[in-house]
Amino acid sequence: MAAKRIYLDHNATAPLLPAARQAMLDALEAANPSSVHAEGRASRQIVEAARRDVAALVGGQADHVVFTSGATEAAAMLLSPEWTIGQAPLRFSRLYVCAADHPCLLAGGRFPVEAVERIGVDSDGLIDLIALERALEGHDKTQGLPLVAVHAANNETGVVQPMETIGRLAKKAGGVAIFDAVQAAGRIPLDISAGYADFFILSSHKIGGPKGAGALVGTSDLMMPTALVRGGGQEKGHRAGTENVAAIAGFGAASREAAAGLAHMDAVRAKRDRLEAIVRDLAPDAVIYAEKAPRLPNTLFFSIPGMKAETAQIAFDLAGIALSAGSACSSGKVGPSHVLQAMGFGSEAGALRVSISPGTVEEEIVAFGAALEKIILRRRTTSAAA
């Protein structure tokens, strides 16, 4: 019998939770939720129950949730120059993003390239607040308002951005603050009612729900971007197309589990710190990225001088351990991390990302250490022979 594989890549995708799988199975034969007959109303109840669960995960209200096909679509919808507030048009003339953001924010959505300004980060991956403040102070409001979109937590380093300060700066400039909360949801507390965020972007499969479902959660539905997908008027006209009832049901179930899982994040952090201690013990010269910054409790991003990240990732895979050499968003591409480049580590830097869950056990941590020890020993032996 083949040995059971060890999964340490939860930031890429979290395994489907049993509760989410069951919710999906129960909803697979659901009718069109826009139909007015009994079957349609039952399907609508499934969607609305999930909407409440997704909203509750980030302290929002159910009627301020818009379901999408994923976080990338939600970002493309929100990153738009053209909005409405009530029935009146509202224009944003410039988009401010973080240089270490996820590619779906860096792409700028529906803004022209020349209207997207990247704000740098320091060596720990934290956004340069002074640069952001200056950029917003210099924003020309006669052309339109500023739109600020930044990741709440980085998918590679796990660094948590100062959301309250970013939100305050955006609002001081008369703008809107959007946070990509894909990695943060279910790992750190989020509360959209606290006033620092106008919108959160969420993804189902990062919290143990199915792929193909995402959402944007706002503080209201009065101010919204123009629809990206137009058609039949679903999601109050904000996102046309028949809702994916089964995926949304799984998303809702995963949101409930993620909300409950917040109570276990101290234990997750202790496991992450144990992994970090193993790396430092085996390779005292290892670089732990963003170690001085606030980080997600489940994420470790490190490199060892002389060890190529992609080669080490393959070695871990052969040892039965799944982890990432950076993020999984540029699958099939081998190249430097734009996050590390933004942090000033240069194009030669490469790193391994270990991302865990409350279900990660001690035996898996020990196995990671044993595999890393063999990889380091093999590299040293090869170097000595050369």
C-alpha cells in the first residue's frame, strides 16, 4: 500500500471539507433559484442560507454579498472606473494597488494600464504607507475619485497588511478601500462593519469549499461597480447568470467551518512556529521571509542559500509532501517571485511556501523535517563532490 501523502499547500487550495461536500451533494439536483415554483423557491433558500454564512464570516450582511465564479472575477468586477451610487454615476480615475499584490489586483481589472499605480513594500512585505499617503494626497479629484485595492494577507509570505490604516488613508482621500481577503478569511478575524473596508473579496476553495465560487462582500449595496457580467439580472443585477447552487452551498458550509476554525488559530500558529524552528535548526542560514511582520498563523515562506526552490519542491513531492515554490497562481511558469522582487530580494531569490491547517498533525511536521534534512544532506554531498 502506498504511503499516505502529506498536504502542506493550503494557501493554494484547501481540501474540500466533508460538510462542504455534503452540502454540494444535497444541492446538486436543485432547481433554478430564479424560478417561482416550489422547487425554485427551495433552491433560492439554499443560496440565501449560504449568503448569510458567507457574510457572517466577515461580519457583513447577507444582502451585501454578491456571488461570483471566484475571487478573480470579483476583483475584475470591483476594479472598475465606472460605478453607481444609487442611480447616480460615480467615477474612479485611478487605481492604487500594492506591488506585492495577487496578479488579479495587479492586472488592474477594467482600469487602463496607465491609470494603475503600484505602491511599493518594505523588506518585510508591508506596504509603504507614506508612499500611499503621498500618492493619495496628490490624486486629482477633478478627474475622478481614488480606488485603493490591496491584499489583506499575502498568498506567498503570509504578511498581514495594516488594513485599518490603509482604509483610513483611502477614506481621507475620498476614495474606496477594497481588500483581497482570500488568504485572510478564516485565518484572522475580519469585520467589514468596523469601517476600514468598503469591500472584501473572498474565495470558496481557499477555506475548504469547492472551486468555482467566490464573492464580494460590501458595507452596502448602494455604491456598486457597473456589472461585469450582464444578462438576466441575477444577484440584484450585479452579476448575471444562473447561480451555481451546489458550489454556493459548499461555499456556505465552508464559511461556517472557517468561522468556527478561527478559535484554533493559536494552535495553528504553534505548529507553524515548530516548522520554522525545524528549518532554522537544519539550516541556520535559512531566510524566513516577513518574519518581523504580522503573518498569517498558517504560513511559512523560506529559502536556503544554494538550494533551488523548484528542485526542492520536486524532492518534497517525491517524498510524498505537497508544498509550493511560491504561489500556485502561475502554474506551469518557472521564474522569480514578484513578491520577493517587490521586497527587494532580487530576481535570483526563490522560496518554498509551507501552508498548513488546523488538521495538520505532529507526524506530518516530523515528516517535513525528515524530508528537508535529506534534501539538505544531498545538496551538501553533491556540492562536496563537485
